[in-house]
Amino acid sequence: MSAAKVKMRQKKLRNQPSSVQFVSERVGEEDIPHPNGGGGDGPSDQLPVRKKSSNQQTGWVRGHQKDGGVYADKMPQYITAGVFARARATEVRAMLKAVTKTTGSCQIFGALPKHMRRRAMSHNTKRLPCRLREMANKMREKCLQGSFKKKAHSKNKSRKARRHHGNLLLEFNRRQRKNVWLETHIWHAKRFHMVKKWGYSLGDRPTLKCYRPCYRAMSTHCLLQDLSYYCCLELQGEEDKLLDCLSQLTSKETGPTFAQRLCLSGQRQGSVVLYRAGQFPLKPLGPATFLWRPRTLGTVYRQIWTWVHPILKQDILTEFLSVCQCHEAVVPPSVPYCAEGIFSTDSESKSEINQALGTKRKQSKKDRSGPPPKKILGDGTRSPNTPTTWKSSSTGILINDLTMEIVRYRLIGPQSHSVLADALEAATNCDELSKSQPSCLWWPDHCKDELKMKLHQQQTDIFHLLKGIYSTAELPPGTVLGLTVDDPRLNIPTKKVKVLPCVKEAQEVDDDRRKELSLHGVPEHCCQSFLWQQSVRNNVTDNKMSEQDLNRMRSEVLVPGSRLSPIPPQCRVPILLVHQPGKQEGHEMSSWGAGWDLMLPKGWGMAFWIPLVYRGVRIGGLKMSLTHSQNKGVPHFPHDYPDCPGGACFQEEQESELLEKFKRRPPAKRINYIKHGCLAPFGCPWQQLAEEWDVIGSDGEEKKGDIQAKSTLQGNKAIQSEIMSHHEVPATNPQTHFTVLRKSLRLLSSWCRPTSCKGQRLYGVREMTPLDHAAKMSFQARHGMSLVWVRLSLLLKGKPDLHTMVCVPTSDDLKLLNEGHVSRGPQEPRHKDHLKSTIKHSKSKSKDTPSITDQTTTMFEKPQSSSPASDFVLGVWPNPLPSVTSHCSRVTLGWVTQADFSLSAGSGEALGFVSVTGLIQTLISQPLEHRGIVLLRNTKSLQYRFAKINIEV
């Protein structure tokens, strides 16, 4: 029987009883009645009695049994009337159930042979035979009555009805209650693979194959990204008190802090790594960027914006509230502004909200009489009662949560300034009529102040200087420029054009002013922006001109396609331009990946996004952000922060996802990582690595070559004993947690002899402490349990993967390097899978001696195995792991967290972490000409590749 026929048969018999069972209360083989309750005249009375096992329940059971029982040859000598009647009642009840319930298709056409059936009979009953017409009419009326009852509660069946603006907007608002949508979500959803991460719905990668075009855009033109999902926390208060509180979360040993001079003046954007208050360097929270508002004359009141990743928001907000002593949540007098009008306090509107958010059905006539629904702006998942403002009564500091209140776009590439200069135009002055009339808009009042207009003119002149700059990397890193621009929808081109620097406009720019801008950046007073004021942001969002009104005004222009004149006063938007530095570490590809961050008030996202897209920029997602960090050679959060809570949580999620993906493959198609000598193919046991190297480095008399000798001490018997004692060895909690080294990197980099990525050129390094036994012991005593972030470049061929092992080469491996066998490299001998034989032995043992629970399970219950082998996955080492450093023939130093083929270097490159103790032990044991050479081996390969280790500072 074919699969289609089997499926059709199951559908028809879905309501039929699978078995008819009647169990007697008596126990014993002599009490088993005849299947039909006793003797009779029918043919069924000749059935023999079925013998049962001693542990089986007694009673009458119809059909074949799974336990393999047989029927007795002898006929029963007597019957019991009660048992006989109950058995017959069970059969009658099953028969009535099968008769009353319809099976399969209930159409009347089933009574006709197949050659007489016609499709037209379904809507024209006159084509049926006369004997079937009456029954078909009754069935048709019954179906129509049921459809009328369901019509009031049915969903929108028509696509035209679903795509209606009002219904579509209600549907979008309902879907935003689960995951936060960016303002560019609809645009991305049509062109990107969307993922749900960190409570947001974000674009991961484009549906088109544009990896290389995106890289070329970052290298030669411009790449655009939406970073509005980053959380912004605003702190307001006196400058001294703010610095006192924020200094508890940073350390000067890791670099600049919140008190850096240029950052404190508001001229530069800074970046720090935040720690828990007073617990440096043990408990880091994660990276953050900050921006001070420029000082105002005659006041010590300051504002600072701190941008953090969504994973870190709750932890950093808790630390801010703790150090600033802000324990009182400020309740606003009215519900915070929301453009969709969905957070209302009226009882009548609450019912409308619930209906709009909790159903997909069409609106009734009563609901349509109210105000039309509007688009949700900001965080749609946040409740109106959730506090967003906290104030301290002791310090006077005010903390505001500005998440999704400010739109942030990032433009990456050397021509980012050209795109901004072409898409944006400085705001024009209002006419005298607009100034004289009272207005609720912010720009006409602003134009009445001559000092403000003078500052706006100075900012406009600096913005025009960007047209004379050849590359974005010429500006000082972190430069800030405040500006007010016209609505970019007014000068959007008719078709996409790729913006290139104009030579004529560049020649018109004053060379002296351009050099001053490149050397000193933007003056402090020109860094001011009205985007810092919440009242201005709300005013701009409230009075934004809709697309419908804008198109109507365009249609009334005498010359089609010309610019609107005069420009409506509500088309003025305050913005902030923040320069993003490119690659600053190392000697290669200096300033690669520089660009600009564009900050806007909420509600204006798409008004700026489309004009930027029409300037020929490429659009990137989350995957391109990771690629950008890899080419710049900087850590990317949360991938490269294993000591932070967010990084540890990300690693656990990634490990579980990779393991589930591994389990979904058939066992015969899986890679046996045990035979490849890979202990952790889906994660990186950093804590165990740091502890083992700390024990190795504690022996000060260890000679050169002892590291390689450690790998030969662990034989097959030791490995098998570790497997057998898997459930006997409890996991001990470490006393000291590992840390990531973020200081003294210049000294460690000089010991690695920093060269180019392929080891072709040597650069002069200033005098540092030489690497000897005393320096090694001193450095290990301070940073024994630390990891260091390194960059690894393959010397010739090969492409590293995620979780690639970084190993120490032996003296024989370095001889291969001297002989010129760089591409060959050593090979790891195939390991023996002791775990597979252990699992098979335990399974066979459990089958020979079944447990008591297996004997008492019925045919409806699944036996539960108590064997430890059920916890194992074939091809993967179970926890706890054996020694991660000496498990393979080459000692393990660390693992790779990011890896790919680098288009900038033309070879495979990787970023990862190695043990500081292991790195120093390796460097001091290597000759000077090969210092910093390591081996890389992918998790799916036995081939080692030579690579150069580099710590860029």
C-alpha cells in the first residue's frame, strides 16, 4: 500500500476505536473467561482461550498482544454472567461510537461511483441523481448555516482586507508587543534574514549574496547599519558628583576613563570597559561608549549619554543606580509621549487598545468611529507603568532610560562624509512671517535668537568643510559635530546614485581651515546640539510632516520635481554627528573602517534612511558588524568578552545551539570529535584552561621541553579510567575566576616580536624589559589566571574556523619551518574512541539484566534507562573533561572565537584568547627567529597550520 493510501486510510479511521479492552477484577489463570464470555452457537465461540504471563493483567483483550502470548486449546468449562454482559456492553459501546461519528469525507458524492462524479455537483445539486438531491440540499443548508455563524468570528480571509492600512497597522502594533521593532524593521524584513535576539527583531544578513560588495563598500565607499537597538542611559547632575560615582566603575590601568579631558569637554566620544563598583579586575560588566554634553556658561550641571549593548543594560543600570544612590523612581505626571496614542488613561480607550492588540479580526463600525490607529514609536513591549527615570535625594543625580528614544545609524567607509554632505543640508532660516506669528514649533522661536543663529552658521560652515576632505579617516577619532538640518525627504534623488567626492567643491574649500579641522577637530562650542533637550525631541517627533502631506505639497509645485519653497517650519531636525575611528592598533591598514554615527530623534528613522539608501550605500546587518570587527582587529561584544556575564551567557547559548544542531544529524554522518582529539568542539572551557596553565607555570624549575613531555604521560588507560569515573568525580567550583588581561599589553606585545600579519617585515619597537626568567616569574605572579586577546594570521594556506585550537609547536615542527615546509605542517594522530565501546558495553549489560522497573512497565509506558551511557553523545566528550592542555600531541594554548578568510590580508585570520602563562612559557622556550609562531588546528581536521601570534596595541 502506498504512503498516500495509508494516509487516507488513517484519516478515515481516525475516530474508530484502536482496541476494545475489558479487564476483569479477578486474578489468576483459571478465572480468564472466553473471549466471547462462554459457549454459543456462533463461529466466534470456537476461539481458544489466550494464555497470559504471570505478570500480565487478567481480563478479556481483543487482538494481537505485544508480549507474544498464545491462546489455549481448551474451551472454558463455565462462564460468568456479569463478566459476559460487561464484555458485550463494551463492544456495543465501541460499535455505537463508530457508527455515530463520521469518518473521512462526509460528502454525498461518496455514494456515487467514481465515473459518475462531477466537480459541478458541488455547487449545482441538480446534476446529482434524483435520489440524492434532497440529502445534498439538506447538507448544503447545514453548511451555509454554519458558515454564517462563523463569519462574525472568522479572521480576515481576503488579502486586500488584510493589506488595508488600518488593519495592517493594527497587526504590526500587535506583533511589536513581543519583540521590539526598529523603525527600519519593515524595510529590513523585505530584504534581510531576520533574527530575534536580545528582545529585538533584527536583520542578520541580506537575502542577496553581497558579502564581497559589502566589504568593498567598507573599503572604498560606504556601508550603512541601523544601531538603534543599542540602549542609551542618560545621567544628569553636577560634574564632580557624576565623576565621583562613575570613577567607581572604571580603572585608569585599562586606559582612558570618563574624566578624559577632550571627552569631558564634549568634543570627543570615549569608550571604556565597566566593572562592578570597586571590584576591578575580577568582575567586568562589558564595554560602553559615552558622550558628554558640552559645558554651558554659568552652570555646573552636566549631561552624559552612555551607550551599552542590550545584554548589559540591566546590569549596568543596576550599578548606576547603586553608585549614584538613585533609589526613588520618578513617576511622570502624565503618560510618557508615544506617537501611536496607545498608552491612554481613559477607560474607553483601554477597551480599544485591548481589541487592537489582542485580536486579528476586522474592526466593527463602532470601533471605526474613534481616532485612527497610529504607528508605535519606541519600545512597544514596555508597560506604561515601567519606571524610566530615577532620582537621588542625596547626590541630586537624575538617571533616564532613553532606550529607543534616539535613532542611531552608522556609516562605515572612506566616503561616509561625502554621503552625509550630499544627503543632508543645513537648516535654512525662517521667513519674517513665520517669526512674527506665534507657533508651537521649536525652530521659529530658535530663529529669533541671534546668538543661536550665529552658532548654527558656524556649525554649517564646518559641515561644508567635509566636502573638501578626501577620506573620513583624516578627522580626529571620536569628533562630535552638532547640527540642525532640513528634512532630507525634500532633496531625495529620483533614482539611486552613487555619491563620489566632488573635485570642484573640494578645491573651493579653504586649505587652512581643512587642515585645522583635521588636526584639532571641531571646536567645543560647535559640538552643541538641540538633540540633548527632551522638549525639542518631543516637539520634532510630534510635528513631523507625514508622507501624504509632503506628497500633496509636491504636487502643488509649479515645476514638477523642484524643491519646495518656502520650506515648512516643521521640517527642521536636530542631529548629532559622531566620528567613529578606524583601525588604530598595529601597523597595517591604518584607519580602515572609519565612519560616522548619525543620531536622530525617534520617529525620523525612515525619513533619513531612504535618502541615504538612494545615495548608493550598501546595507549591513549583524553579521557584517562581526566582519567589520574582525577586519579592524578589535574585540566584538559579546563574542570576545568571555569574562563578562553577557559573554558567558552568549557562549552557553551558542554551545547549546551547536550541540542541538550536531544531534539533529544522523549518527553515521556526524564527526567523531573524540577521534579528532577535540575536547570542546562547541565551546571553550576557559576556566579549566587557566587553572591548568596556572598549575604548570607554578613550577619554577620546569625546563624547556617539559611542556611537550606532559602530553605523553597520559595514556589510553588513563583516558578510559576518566570515562568510567565520569559519574563518580563531582565538578568542583573554582576558587579563583579567570580574567582577561587589559593592561600591560605593550610589554607582552614586545615579547611577541610584533611583525606584519604574514611575518614579512619587522618594525622598530622601543626599549622594553627583555623576556628572561625573572621577568617571566614576575609577570606570571601578577597575571597567572589571566587570558589575553590575540590576533592570529596564517603564514600560508588554510582557513580557520570557530573554536579552532591554538597549540604550541615542538622543536621538530620548527625544523619543518626552517626547511620551508610551511604549507605542510604536522598532523595529529587519530585518537581512539574509548567512550563508544563503553557505551556499547553498558547498553549490552543493561539488556542482559533488565531492571525491576522494566519488568513492571506496561505496553503503554516507555522504559526509562538508568544507565549513565544515556547521558553521553556519540562523538563528543562528556563533562567533566580531561586535561585540555595535554590531551593532544601538541599542548593547547587557547581557542579561537572569530575566524574567517580575511579579504584585506588575503589569507586566513583568527581572533581568540590564549593563556598568559602558556604564552610566556612558549615564548621563552622558542628561538628568537621563531618567537611568536604557533599551530592552529580546526575541530574537523587533523592537520596543523603554522600561524603568527600578534598582540596589537
